[in-house]
Amino acid sequence: MSEYVCYCSKVTEDDIAEAILERGADSVEAVIRMTGAMKNSNCKVNNPKGTCCYPDVIEIFNKYWTGIEI
């Protein structure tokens, strides 16, 4: 299991990759809908960085999104 990207909703990098590669998420918003990321937001307490995970979700999205329709 990979490390959490969204600590509040317990969403991992693997969850985001699966949403993109296997379930067809084609935007950050789609990833958030499919994974539940940012749903139970209490970032200052749950995230070790003490900040919102949205930039991290975007970073992981960009890592896996190719923009190529298969």
C-alpha cells in the first residue's frame, strides 16, 4: 500500500492511479469524485504537512495522466 496523499479521507497514490488508469478519471475533479479525496477535510490535524492536500492530488494526477484516450 502506498502512502496517503489525502490523510483525511485515507486516499493513497495507488487509489489515484487506479482512478485514472483503470476507471477513466480525466481530471482532478473526477479523481476527487471517484476516490473521495478531500471529502472529510481536517488537514491541519490529519496531514503531517498541516496543509490542504489539493496540490498533492494535482501532483499525483499529473504523474499518471497522459491525456491519451485508449
